[in-house]
Amino acid sequence: MPFLHDELLGNLTAGGRDFTTAHTAEVDAWLTTLLRTVTDKTQGVALVALGGYGRRELAPYSDIDVMLLHTDGTDVTEMAEKLWYPIWDAGVKLGHSVRTVKEALALAKEDLPTATALLSTRLIDGDSVLAGDLRGEALQQWRAGSARYLAELGEAGRKRHEERGEVAFLLEPDIKNGRGGMRDVHALRWAEAAEPQIPEADSVALDEAYETLLRIRVELHRVADRPTDVLLLEQQDDVAAALGIDADELMAQLAGAARLVAWTSDATWHRLRRANRSRRLRNPKPREVAEGVLLDDRVIRLDRRFDLSADPLTPLRLANAAARHQGFIERDTLSQLVAEAPDLPTPWPDDARELFTDLLLAGPPAIEVIEALDQVGLMVRLIPEWEPARSRPQRNAYHTYTVDRHLLETAAQASKHADRVDRPDLLALGALLHDIGKGYPGDHTEVGMKLVDTIAARMGFTADEIDV
């Protein structure tokens, strides 16, 4: 590629944002030169960057998406052909279009990918007023049609997550399109362009997580020597080495960033959907589903009048209600639990033990609930030995998930067999803790058995129950 210098690809000190900024500048300069060889027009014609190129986020083998923008009545057919062919001849994967502002907006009105691409419009060369008109009118149209656009965007994200899985917990994650990946951040920023929703502190943390994902994606392209977004097991050591860390640390950093993205994304989309329903429907009155716990339009929250400091069982009651009703735990409620909920006594009361195992026996709905508790540190408060399992990779073909997600998935699967055993509570807890020794020195089975002795005794199980 005439613009992709070997020195830029080979300079491993230029990674992440430094690389994409430099790469984008080289592409800009190349395309500007090409445009000026085919036209001397400065009015009525503009070459604009879209999507990731518009955001200046070109990884080594990213597609280049551009639009040749022109005014009504300007014939740019020959100009476009002369512009595109040298790019194709260079072997570059090019996304291209030729449109007026009116044509671009008309397509964006009916096509979500076009609408979101126009939100990242950036002038490369040519008529700056024309390019500014497109960007401004595209944003105005996006905001005017936000109800429909955001509904489509949320549904597209749901389908993408089903197809691509989790970034944080999978052995070979899709770091762009999976849940917690870069596309989720793009979607949040597009949503914010219509209706700001993300608190400032969350926005700063989201940007930091995104930089981690971007840095890993740049090195993945370098190592793979091709366009790809799936971080394969066989590539992880080389990507990690390029970043100056080992593969376990690489995957832990990736998991941490993706968990934060997914957490912020889930909270934001729940707020947006709830606000949209509130506009269309009369809000039903919240109902109490456990002591001090309210279900309010699929959101689980604490009754504001409830004295949280007096009841250490409230976090477990709230978690059970969320799993049972497949509700989303309100962020403010989680923050309140962290700040005000007292720790459980040792050993746990019988009710606490029952509530915890009932949560595990709720099956797959319990996974999202426990991850919410874990995100704010409540899972480690319940089981301090959980900490080494958090986001810990299992880098072998026998495991699909990180240790913590593996344990939650195992417990969820075990819950399906609750009617086959006399003590389903012990089955579920045994499933949750079966690999708890991973992350500690020594054989994880032997270590895990000792940890279970400690954990289960703290929970108040008898010696015979612990043996089972």
C-alpha cells in the first residue's frame, strides 16, 4: 500500500491511538493527492471519511470508507472512476459512494448503518461548507428520528451479542463486535448524540476501556497480518508480547475493559428503553417483590424508605428478586448496597444461606445478576476467595470462558438437575465452587477443596454437608 509505510507497521512503539492517528493522517494525505490529480474543483465537491476512518481509528488493515459528496447538477462520474481505481489497484478494501447531501440523508433516513456512519463524517479534502452541511443535517436528522433509530440500534446490538458472544469471558473473543466490544462503545456514543445518558465519570471510564480495546485490535492486525477482530488463542502470546505483557495479563486487561463496556452499555440501554416506554405508556405503580425491594417497570430497586443498614440480607433478597423477575438492578441501588449494606455475620444466618443457594438455582437469569453484584464488589464481599477467579483467563481449548464465568455457567447448568438430587442447594454450590482453586498456587483441585471448607463453613454448612 503506498500510504502504509513499513516503518509505521514495524514501529511497535506506535500502538493504539498513536498508530491509528498516524495511519489515518497517511491515508488522508494519499487520498488528498489522488483527489487533486483528478480535479481542481474546490467548490461543490468534497471527499469525506465515514465510520472508523472518520473517527481516525484505522487499524493496520481497516477498511477505508469514503463518500464523494457533490452539489446537485455536478457530474462527478468520471472524477469518481479516476479516484477509485488507484485505490483498488493498491489492494485497499474500499467502501465508497457518490452522493449529494440530499441523497445521503434520504438513504440514512431508511438505513441505520448509513445513519450511524454519517455521524462520524469528516472532511478529507474539498468543499468544507458542503461537508459541514452533511454532518450538521445528518446529526439533526438523527436527533429528529431518535426514537426509531435508537430502537433499531438496541435491537441490532442484541442480535450482534447473540451471534458474537461475550468479549470479557470467551477464550477467543470478537473484540469489535462481541458484547463489551468496540461496537458497543460506538453504539453508546451514537445514542448519546441523540439523547445524552452517560454520567461523566462513566464516560471517562468508558473512554479508557475503549483505548484498551483499540490498542489490542491494532496489535492483533499486526500479528495476524490481515483484517480480523477475533483474538484467536494461537495469536494471544504474540499480541501480548507486542504490548510488553504476558498472555494472561493481556486477556485479563481485555476482560476488565469489556466488562466495564458491557456494564455501562447495559445500564444505558435499560435507561433508554425505560424512558421510551414511559413516554408511550402510563407507568405502572412499583410493587414490592421482597422486603424493601421494588419492581418498577422491570427495574429492581430499593424502597427509598427502607432502612438498609439494619438488614444484611437485603443484597441477597434483591438479587433473588432480580433473577426471579429477570429484572435489571438499578445502578443507584447497587451503589447504595456497597455504601450502606452491612456485612453478613459469620457464620451466615440460615436465611442468608437459603437465599444465596436459591439465587444459584434460578439458573441462567442468575448469571447477569451475579455479574452485576461482582462489578461493584459485592460478590467478593460475600465470598472473598472469589477475587482470584475474576476475569481470570483459561487459555486452553478445553474451556470456553474465564474462570468466573465458567463457574457461573456451571452453576446455571447444575440448576437444571435440581429435581434429580436430594440437596439441590449443595449441588448448585458445589458447581459454583468446583474450580475456585484456580488462581491460587498449587494444584487447583486440592487448593479448592480447602477453600470450600472455609467458604462453606463461613456460610454455616455442617461438616457433613461440606463433605457432600
